[in-house]
Amino acid sequence: MRRGTQETEIKLPVADVESAKRVLYRAGFRVHKRRRFEDNFVFDTPELSMRQSDSLLRLREAGGKAVVTYKGKQGESKHKSREELEVDVSDGAMARRIIERLGFHAGFRYQKYRTEYKQAGRSGIATLDETPIGIYLELEGAPDWIDRTARRLGYAESDYITLSYGRLYAEQCRKNGQAPADMIF
């Protein structure tokens, strides 16, 4: 299956999984995809051309499936908005070998547990992400849906996070005086 679209999203920090679930349920969200473990590999060239162009090439493995994703440069906005192209692949290990043969290397690996939520009759998606650096709600959809939903969940625009998990991890390492490595459990 191929998907190509403009991805628009924000992250919101949450204190713990249970309080996040309560807030989502009160707002009418229900589990759409059960909690699953995700292992993500971000690729770049030896010259770091992907990072320098603010682009991303990722292989995600979750639930026995694999997806290769390209993300373009992020636009200037209160939301994180950028081109996203995805393709399902039948063999994640082989896809990784192909990407490496094309001259890319896995420069960063990150893991998380993700549960996906939806509201009946709405097109936006809320995900509850449990990561080694904290727990986040991610709202993905039309900008007006994101803003309305964030307010309904008790958040203000000042709470919006538009950084990737890689950048959040790097900031946390810098703050704690640690050298960044992979963000894994």
C-alpha cells in the first residue's frame, strides 16, 4: 500500500499513561489500534545530507509489518507540517539492506510503544506514545482539528511540541550532559 500526503501534527507532553487515557476517553476517543511496540531506524548519508536538508528516511517495524517513510522539510507553522511518503514493505530486514546498499546508514534508532485512538466520525488521529524519554500524545490531522482537540484535551498552543523524537532526545541528552546514542528501552 502506498501513501503520500502532507502530514500535520503536534506532540503534547503527558504525566502518565493512565491520565492520558482518561483525558482521551472523556473527549470521545476510543482505541483504534491496540498498543504495539515500534522499532524505528533513521537513515542518512555519510555526509548527513538528510539531516542538513531537514528530511528524514525511516524504516519502522511494528507488529510484524514494516514501513519505509520519507519526510520532507518542515514548514514554518505552530504545527509540524511536511510531506510524508510511505510504502509498506514485506521484509523489513531486506528493506534495510537495500537502503544501506544505496549508501545510507542507520544513524539513529528509536523505540516506543504506541496506541492509536480515533473519535467516531472524525478524521484526526490521537496516538499515545510511551518512549524512553517520556510519554506524549500526538495529534495528527487538519490544523483546525488539532487546535480544537488540543483545547478539548486541556492544552494550550504554548504546550505544542513540533520537534521529532530524535530532536527531543538530543535536547534531553544535552540538558543532562550525556552523549546521544540510540533512544531505546
